[in-house]
Amino acid sequence: MKKLLNITLLIDFVVTIMVPLTGIHVHKLASVLFLLLSIGHTLVYRKKLGAKRWLLLGLILISFATGLFGMILDQFPMILILHRCVSIALVFFLAIHIFVFHKRLRHPRPDERARHAG
């Protein structure tokens, strides 16, 4: 179940950042689904949440909120500029998060190997 959630989250992340190819309507739907899957991902892995992971979830919420308010209040272009800046930073942080945890899943630490073996 966790693996399916992670794969779905990755696919939705890719669809969300492909705005020039998919269009704004698909981006909006994918971002709502990404937010819901991120919250579900956080609930599944809640025992392992550190400060950096809470910051990542906070950035996702800020990106979603600025995108929503940028869509509603289109007369204030600063909101969409903030949305773009936060979203670009979020892409980098999520890429680091995926890289670190994919590497950890592939090569578990020695103490984790002992725990799984016994």
C-alpha cells in the first residue's frame, strides 16, 4: 500500500509540474490530488517526521494556497510570482527528498538490516 501511494504521488507530481504540456486545468486538478496524496503520505509516515519534512509539507500547503489565491485574485500579480518561486523551490526540495529516500530504500543502513533480519 505504501509503495502504491509513493508511485501515485510521484506520477501526480510529474503531471503537476508539466503545466506547459498539460494545460492549466489539468495542473489545477493534479495539484489538488497532489495535496491530498501528500497529506495521506504524511499520515502514513507520521512517526518519521522531522523538522525538514514538516517544512516540506508546509511548502506544499503554501504553494497550493498561493496558487489558489493567485487564481481568485488575478489582479495581484505578486501572488502568482510568489507561487512560481515557492513552486520552483518545492520542486528542488521534493527531488532531494525522493533521491534520499529512494537511495535509502535501495541500500538500508546496517542497523535497519539487522532489524529486518531478526
